[in-house]
Amino acid sequence: MNGLYFYHLLFFVIYYVYSLSNNSDSVSYYDSPQNPNLSWLDYFGTSTTFIDFISWPFINFFGFTYEMMMILFAWFGYIGFVYAYLFIRENIPIAVKVFKNFDFLLLILFLPNMHFWTVSLGKGAPIFMGLMLFAYAIKKPKSRIFILLLGSFIIYFIRPHVFLFVAVGTVLGYMTGKDKISFTKKILIYVGMIGGLILVKDQILGVANLSGSDDLISDFDNFSEDRSKDLSKSGSGVNMASYPLPLQLFTFWFRPLFFDAPGILGLIVSVENLIYLLLFFKILNKRFIQFLKKSTITVKMSLTVFLLTSLAMTFVMSNLGIIMRQKSMVMYFLFFVIYYYLAQKKYDRIMFARKKRRLNEMVMRKEQELIGTN
């Protein structure tokens, strides 16, 4: 984890140098909370406003410079990686090698794109931190209630629609997971998540200006079409609206690849996307379906969150640059599912080998007893 800290800090330096010669949202995020006509509480709200709310006391009270704010948010990103490690290691104690010699956990913790978008002043670092706090806490919600509430609070106020997906994923996980959960614990989760969604449904729908809609499906189609057209106008735009759904998901998960990479950054991300694709191939088989039927709460929750977020994003994303940034917040949920599946396969092989060895030892003892009797 010390090595990961300095690796993350290196990407802060890379992003900072990159921002000096390229347009970066971090500059506007630093300027926005400095409006003399607004107080701290005036910034309390969802989405971009909440980032201004977080930044206000550091900038206006403690006098943080732009560079200091960048480092602060890079630290938020690192906390996300710490809890990603805890979440994965606690649920999967078995080490797994991929591509022959690479430790799976080390590989996914050091993926460059995941760090590049979590080291700057903006939504990327805190939303990633919130998601990993939530993922870690949901295994033991009673003893980790503060972490659970903090993670939920951060997710909701930065991206209300993502909080919707997390809540739905959690409820489905607890309903269908193989874990033996007490009735009281299940009720606590159901009431907490469903009740929370009811309370904040207007804010969630308000993200797409649908809070007063009479026809949600039709209005969402119109919103996603308009949003997709706006994003496709940039240099790295792609016409995803004309793609079939499988190709839309493929674009969100694995593009840009080398043939459509936007610039040097795109080429670097293409290498990482190729790793995503190769890892994804490991679950494209019938055994994964059988595994999924008997999987735990955390596996089903992670897969549901990943799929729901991906489906929602494919309707409004038509820009490879934005796709590279947005998917970084949910890819660890896919990595967790793949890792768990590979670890389960390894565990089953180990147990089968032990059972076979014991059986052979029993046969050998029987043979020796027969030889001794004769």
C-alpha cells in the first residue's frame, strides 16, 4: 500500500503537468467556490455543487491554493484505493495469478487509468472513494454503520443516479445471495435502501430533469438522445445512438482501443482496455453462469451495480474522452466479480486435489492392510 501511495502521487504529478497545457475541469472547480456573494451553505446540493461545498472551507477558510486542493482530492482518491483493497481482500483471501505471472489484485490496483482520473479536483476522486467505502461497509453494516452512511452520503450528493444503482444492487444482492443472513439484518438493509430511495427519488429524477415527468420512459429517451448528440460533437465523439445495445456496452467497457484512440492518452488507455477485455473473456463461459447462481451477496451486488451503471451510461455517453473518465468509478465492481470467480475456481481445484489425495491415501492404506493380512 505504501508503493501504491507513491504510485498514486506520481499520477497526481502527471495529471497536474497535463492540466497546465490542457483544459481541465479542476480549474473551474477551484474558481467556483470563491464567489463572494455566496456562503458555504449556498453550495450545499447535489452534483457539481456538492464538490464546491466540499472545497469551500479549504479554499476560503484555510486558504488552500489550487495545487493544495489537487493534492487533497488526490488523497481522497487514494483512500478509495485503500478501501478497494480492503473490500477485495476481505472477501477473497486467495491469491490468483493472471496472464501466467501477474497477481490479479496487484494488477488491478496499479492500472494507470484508474489513478489518472482520481487525482484531481473534481467528482472522480470523491465518488470513487464513496463507492469503495460503501462496498467495504456493506459486508458488516451494523459494525461499519458510520462508513456505510458516509459512503452513501458521498455517492448520493455527487451522483444521485449512481446511488440508485448501488441501492438496487444491494437489495438484489441480499435477496438472492447464498449467504445466511438474519431476518433482522435483511429488514434493516431493505428498509434503509428502499426508504432512502423513496426520500430522494425526486432528486435522482431531477438529474435528467424528469422529476415532474408524466411519461418517464419517453422523456428519458428524449433526454438521452439530446445528451448523446451534445457529447458526440467533440473530436472524440462516437455515434453510439445508432449502435445495438451489445456494441454500446462494448464501447463503454472497452473503448477506446488502438484503432480509435484519441491522442497519446487514448493509446495508453487502449492498453488498459485490452487488459479489461482479456479479463472479461475469463468469465465468458457456462461455468460462470453456474457460479453466479450460487454466488454471495457481494458478488451479485457488484455485478448489478456494474451492469445498471453501464446500461445507464451507454444511453448518454457519446464521447470517448468522457467514457474513459466515467467508467473508472465502476470498473472495480467488475474486477471484483472476475476475481471472485477465478478464486472460486482455484479453491475448487485445491479442494478436489485434497479430496483425491485423501482418497488415494485411503486406498493405499486398505491395500497395505490386505497385504499385511495375507
